[in-house]
Amino acid sequence: MNTKKYKKLKICLAASAGGHLTQLLKLAKTWDEYDPFFITTCEAVKNKLEQYGNVYITAESNREHPLKVLKVLFYCLRIILKERPDVVISTGAAIGCVACILGKLIGAKVIWIDSITNVEKLSLSGRLVRPISNLFLAQWQQFAKQYPNVFFEGTII
């Protein structure tokens, strides 16, 4: 019998507050066999998330505030270098995009789940992350037909 112990995969779960985080939290039951940590913009859910792993709260940022994005980028870089995730999973917005790019730079696999609220085209963050993602899931079937390497496996909500 093999008694070798295996290291649990370190998973970074990154999502902005609101719907992005709500969608990511719908996957919570699948995290038991992993070593997760969170990067989010929502202080209000910190206590709830801490039951799963470390929680890092960062400022909300978007393309309209490039200096905030830069500040968030450096903060996330410190987190990613400290935690060293094997996989980064995000449902989006800017913080997810930043975490995915930084994770990829240190060799992490990237899984992007584009938000269900994007009905007509992939989100801006999703379009930025798609070329570096190892798995890109859309929650609308037409995107799997419209974009290469985009898959539809159903919806989260």
C-alpha cells in the first residue's frame, strides 16, 4: 500500500464583490480537497470566507482608474508570490484578471469562468485572460461556438 502523502493543490480564488464573488461562492462545496485562498474586494464576506482559507481584501479597481489598478497589481503580486498557487480560478472583473495574469507568470494553471451577466460578448477581463487560460468556461452556449478554446459546461447559478 502506498503511504506517500500528497500535497493538496493550492487554489487562488479571485473575484470582485457582488455577482462575480456570488458565482464563485456557488462552487464552495468543491474546495474541500484543495488548499484555497481568496483575493476579493469585499470586506463584508471576509469572515464567511475564512472558514475555507486565507482571505486577502484589496481595493476595487477598473480601467477608469489606472493608478488604482497599478496599486492592486502590486498588492496582488505580493499575495501571489507569498501563496504560490498551483491554480488560479476566477469569475471575473479586474481583480480576477490581475490574479490570473500574475498566477500565470509564476507557472499556475488558469481557469476563467466568464460571468453569466455577459450575454452579448465575453467580458473585457475575460477577453484579456482568454489567451493565457488553461480552461476558459462561458456560461452562455453561443460563446463556445463564437470563440476558439471557450467551453460551455452549463451555468453556475
